[in-house]
Amino acid sequence: MAAKCFGTLSQMCCGGREGGRQSRIYLIRHGETVWNADRRIQGQLDIDINDTGMKQAQGVANALDQLGILRKIDAVASSDLQRASRTADIIAAACERSPPRSLDPQLREIGYGKLQGSQSDNEQSKLLQQSTFEAWINGDLSKGFPEGETGAEFFERIVQGLRDAARLGKAVVVVAHGGLIRWSAAQMASSQEEAKRLVKSPIVNCCCSTLVYDHDLDLFTAEEWFVDLQKAGGLKAKDDTG
């Protein structure tokens, strides 16, 4: 049976062992860009956030502060693309302890290759994305985008990027991209059907997902996905990150 892409993160667990040191990751999508508003595929093109994105970044920082999370943050990591790094800078500036900042290209969006810059609702773009993503869900990670990334390349780097971020402290903010977050969710799904549902779920700018990384088991688990903190009233309270 072909390996399912949604097992890439969860299969790292060594069954039967008890976990040990843990880190909590607050995985946040970047603020809105002009290209988001125009429904253009950004991929790894370096598009900055717009005025709305700036307000969203400040809004999620305020929400995290009200939840008491910012005072616990040990580090703030992000993709090196402007839309993620600018969002992360705004969040870091709101933290009490002036946490160190880390820029990591492993946390970039999917490399869409020739599709970058095209309208996301263009019929040709939609068909290519659909066929590629269906292949990934079915375990064919050799499929990719013309002049872009294959599934194998994408998943390898995002797993390592999240692992590296988790090693920065007990509580870490990571600002990344919609594709990375959706496919991280799919990788940790318990079934193929759940993976399909998560990949198709709406994910607003500056929504927050919460992951826990067990350093001894090299295992990620998910607590919540795609929470709009500025509307949902907050994440579940967690007091064990120090």
C-alpha cells in the first residue's frame, strides 16, 4: 500500500513509549495581501501584507495577549517571505519578553512554479491544483507543479521546518502560509477522508492552529485547527507550557 501523505508527521511516533519534553506551537497564517484579495496564487513569490493584513496581525497579537499566551512565548519563527515575516514581527513586538526571531525558508508556501501569479479560480489552474492535490492525498508524492515542488519536496521541508521551530522553546509562535498549514493538518489526519476535509476547510488570514511536539518521540499532535481568534473567542486554555 502506498504511504499516505497525511501520515508523514504522525508516523514519527515510536509506539508504546511514553513522551517527555514537549513544545507547543501556535501556527498562524500570515495577514492578508493584495494578491489574497485579488485571488492570485502567490506561492513563493514575495508579496507583502496590505493594510488589512497589518490590522489582522495586530488583532491576532491582541487576542493572544488577552489569552495570556504572549507572556509565555520563547521564540517567534516565520517563513522568510515578507507576508509571513511582517506578520511575525508585529506579533513579536507585542510579546512581553522580546522573544528571538527566526526566519526559515523551510516554512515557505508550496512552490507552485508556473502557476504563481495566476488567478486561483482560473480553470486551468484549478484543474492542475485539483489533480496534484488528489495525487498527494492518495500517496503519490512524486506529483508536483511545473517548475515548482513535488509533494515529496514540500512535505520533507515543512516537517523539518516545524521540527526546527519546536526546538526553539516550550512555546513558539510560527507564522507561515495557508498551504503549509492545510497540508500539515492533512498529514496529521486519522483517515484519508479527514485529510480531504481538512485540505478543503476554509482558512482565514491570521487564523491560529495549535500543535504539540514531543521531542523524545519526535511526534506532532494537533489540538486545534484554523481558529479565527478575532471571532471565535479564543483557543482552549493551556497552562503547561511555562
